[in-house]
Amino acid sequence: MSMQPINWSKVSHTELVSDSEDNTKVMEVKVGEKQWREEEVKVERRRQKEAWKAEEVRRAEEAQRVEEEDWTEMARQAEAVCQWEEADRQRAINEA
């Protein structure tokens, strides 16, 4: 089968472009893709930073809650000791 050159002028729907125009379009697409990837990286970093901050806030709140529970328990125990000591004094007074 012999190959005959294609007469592109007879192909109406084909847009003829030079190699430099083709290269320019390819570069524009590549630059656009690179910018899109860079933006995606920025968005992901921002998302990770926000997630990290939220986790830090959660940890701080949990630490504060635990500390408050500890103080509440210590106060309850101190009150129980005071009541026991008062009851012990009352027994000593009653026995005297």
C-alpha cells in the first residue's frame, strides 16, 4: 500500500497549526497543570494545618477537663477528711 500525502486543505474541519503554536499550547497546558498541582498542595497543607490546630485545641480542652476533675476530686477528698476529723472530735467530746 503506497502512502500518498494528505492534502490538508481539503479537510475542512482540521485546524492547521504550526509546530510552534502546538508547542505553545502544550506548554500552556503544562503550566496550567503545574499551577493547579501547586494550588492543590497549598490547599492540602492548609487543611493539615487546620486539622493540627483543631487537634491541639482538643488536647488542651481535654487536659483542662482532666485537671478540673482532679481538683474536684481533691476538694471532695479534703471535705471528706474534714468531716471525718469533725466527727472524730465530736466523739472525743462526747466521750469526755
